[in-house]
Amino acid sequence: MSNSRKAGRAYGGELMAKPKIEERTIALASKRMIDRELAVALNEVKRGRVKGPFPTAQATVRALRRRMA
């Protein structure tokens, strides 16, 4: 049995690649977990808990830096 099938069984189903840009890595995550995170994110958008659109890339970066501070 291949390693991906073994990993898929351990996670209870289909695996998907989940890029982690800050760490410059790609992790494997279960499709169910990603679907759950996506549902939460879409709910936040529906509630209006989003920023933007921004007029320039510089304005976007400035907003992100303010949020991290």
C-alpha cells in the first residue's frame, strides 16, 4: 500500500495540499478539515467581517501590517 493511501486512511479520507505561505511549505490536510475551514471563512464574508477592496497594493500591505501590530 502506498504512503498516500496509508496517510489518507489515518486522516479518514481524501487528502489535499494546503500551502502555508509564511512557512514556505505544503502540508497535507484532510478534505473534511479544509471544507470546514472554508465554511467558516465564507460565513465571515457573509457577516461582512472583511476588509477591502483596497485601491493599491501599498494600501493592502499597510492594512495587513496594522492588523499584525
